[in-house]
Amino acid sequence: MRSLSTTPTMALLAGALFLAGAGTTACGNGGQEANGGNAEAEKQTAAEEQVAETEQAGASEDAAQKVAKADAEAATNGGGGGDKPYTLECPEGEGACKVDEKTYEGWKAFSGFCERCHGPGGLGSSIGPNLMKRFNQKGIDKGRFIQVVASGWDGPMDGKMPAFGQNPNVNDKFDNIWAYLNARADGKIGPGRPDRIGDTGPGEDAPGNWE
């Protein structure tokens, strides 16, 4: 009689265990799906981070190549004591010298992006140092100059200068700005817009009509 009475109980227990197992399996599948979604999100985030790191490395490498090129040019010119980086056409007697296209483009880039802090012609302002004093009193190495312009500067006395290494309007004009500032420091041109070799008269290339 006992064996007969326990048979329904055992059947109920078996059924409960079966349902519990089915529920566990369902939860397990749901967890696997959730984990799969998290893995895909992590892969996408990792891919985006890798792209960002690659772009940053490319910009740093480009700036480093420009610094290396400047150092090589300085070594060829005896550390800055060789040929000047600008070309001038000066009239006999009094009169302003005209500059080559390279130097002229340097003035345009400087007046557009550097003058706001360093003042007209690099004479300094309340927020940026006088670059003419830096060039004439301390001397500036071209490689160091390009490195600072490309990477920025955060000095204890001079404040913070933004980096222009990834600015497409400036990062291909480093040589031009260098030529312009050297012509300024040598006293060959004034702080305003220089006349360009080939220009027939003043005013034909006003700031609102730059080429």
C-alpha cells in the first residue's frame, strides 16, 4: 500500500523538476543572448577607440616628420646661420621690401591665427609674448618652433598656447610662418601686410580679397 501511495508523489516531484529544468534552460539562453549583445557593443567600442588612436598617432607622426625636416634644414644651414628662409625684392633708397609668395603666405597665416595672441607682426600683447624679442634676444631653433606650434605650449609664465598640428589652415604653413617671422625679426618688413613680389601697387590684395 505504501508503494502505491508514493507513486503520485514521485510523479509530482518529477514534473516539478522537469519544469524547473526547463525554466533554467530558458534563463540560460536569455543570459547568453544578453552576453552576446554586450560582447558586440564592446567590440564596436574597441574598434572606435582603435580608429581614434590611429588618427592621433598619424597626426603626431606628421608633426614629428615636420620637426625632423626642420632640424635637417637647420643643420644644412649651419644651425640657422646660412641662407635666410625668405626672399625679398628691395628698392634702392627708401621704400618697403617686397616678399616672395612663401613669406606672404606666412603673413596671411600668422595674421589669421597667431596675431590675436602675439599681436600684429609678432610684437606681443597682454596674452601672448613678443616674438620679435624671442627671435632677436634668445634665438629660436626652427625644429623647436615647429614643435611648439604643432603641439602647443603650457608655460608657467607665458600661459597656454593651443596646438595647431591638426588645423588644416595652419599645419601646412609652418615653413611660411617661419619665413615671415624671420623677415620681421631681421627688420626687413613692417608689422602690417607686406607687399608681394609681382604686385603692381599697394592695395590690390586687400584682406577681403586674398587669393
